[in-house]
Amino acid sequence: MFQISNTLTIPDEALEFQFIRASGPGGQNVNKVSTAVQLRFDARAADLPPWLFSRLRTLAGRRMTRDGVIVIDARTQRTRERNREEALARLAELLRQAAERPKPRVKSRPTLASKKRRLESKKREGDKKRLRQKPVD
């Protein structure tokens, strides 16, 4: 079990690691050692609450497939273990963000003073533009 928070844990069956070759500079090592990690997290198999799954879908964006699988690539570190830890940390952060419920917006009205300031500003801008025009004969 992968512990995200006090109330949220992910079963190991929902996580799948695949080691691939990293691209970019690195000399001979990069061509023969598969150190990059592709973490696949099946959000549907993790049995998440519906509200959490929908928030996760929104936050994950293109990282989530149509099947509900989140794919995270980690290739910045030089070893498999550190790339694996980085991928898990990124998944945990994504799940923590999804678990935070956004505060509901409280409707508010502009104050009378702010309305007056806005109208005065509009009047000044209009006067400035009117002065730029050619005078009417």
C-alpha cells in the first residue's frame, strides 16, 4: 500500500512501473541502461471516491488517458530508484492537490466607492481619447 495521506492509500496493484531508456545527453550509459521510469496509475482500479476521481481527471489533464490511467514519466535522475521515487512523489502531490476541496466562492458586490472610481476612470480615459480627435469645424 502506498500512503498518500492519513485517509488516502493506494493499493500496489494500481501502480505499474516500466523502465525505459532516457533520452538526451549522457554518453554511452544512456544508450545501454534503462533508467527512466514510466509510472502508470490506474485511477479506476484504485477505487477512489467519485468526487476525487473527477477532480483528479481535471488536474491530471493530458496525463490521464481515456481509460482513467495516469502516466507519469520521470527521467531527470541518473538511477532507477531515484526516478521511481520522483515519479511516486509527483503522483502523491497530484493526489494531494485533488483531495483538497476548493473553497466555495462567496458572492460579493462591489462597493459604491469602487463603482465611482471605475466610472471616473472611464470618464478620464474617454476625455483623453476625445482630445486626440481632430477638432470639428
